[in-house]
Amino acid sequence: MKRQRVASLKTLPEGESVKFQFQRDGLSFEGFALRFGEQIVAYENRCRHLPLSLDYGDGRFLTRDGAHLICQSHGALYEPLTGLCVRGPCEGASLRPLKVELAEDALWLVS
């Protein structure tokens, strides 16, 4: 099992996210982790409608009311805790989850 440190838990308060790069099958991908309520979730930063990042590169993943993840390119809405698209052209599809764990006051990507 390989671990990659993503962030200190102190830098990830409620409603905040952190982006990170990771490798899979020799290719580089971007992911993001988000603290939503008491939970931390992580997903590949790629919309399920088109192969675009959700955030336009600015690190903003939540709607203004903080209730959903949003693809800034076309407005698809995803449930934060499940990654399920609940509105938009990819409705019914889900973001690709990434396995993370908390240890040593940090968030780690596990692969």
C-alpha cells in the first residue's frame, strides 16, 4: 500500500478543499479533498460529462450555498458525500472517489 500526504488537517476546515496531483498507471491526475461536515471526501477532479476539471483551476468546488459540488463549466451538481450527479448532463453518473485516510494529523491518499 502506497501513501501520499495530501494536506495537514489544520489547513482543511469545514467547507474548504485542497487540490493535489497523483499518479495512476504512470499517468498524472489531479484530485481534490473536501471537508464536508465532519467527513472528508476525495475525488478525481474530472467532471463525468466532459473530461474537464470541476473548478476552472481556482479550487472552488462547492455551490454558493455549500450544499453541492459543482462543475463550473456546465453547472452539473454532485452530492458531496457520494459524488453522485443529481442535476445536469451527467445525471446518475458519479465522480471517481479516491481513498484517503487520516493519520498523524494529516490527510493521506492511499493507493
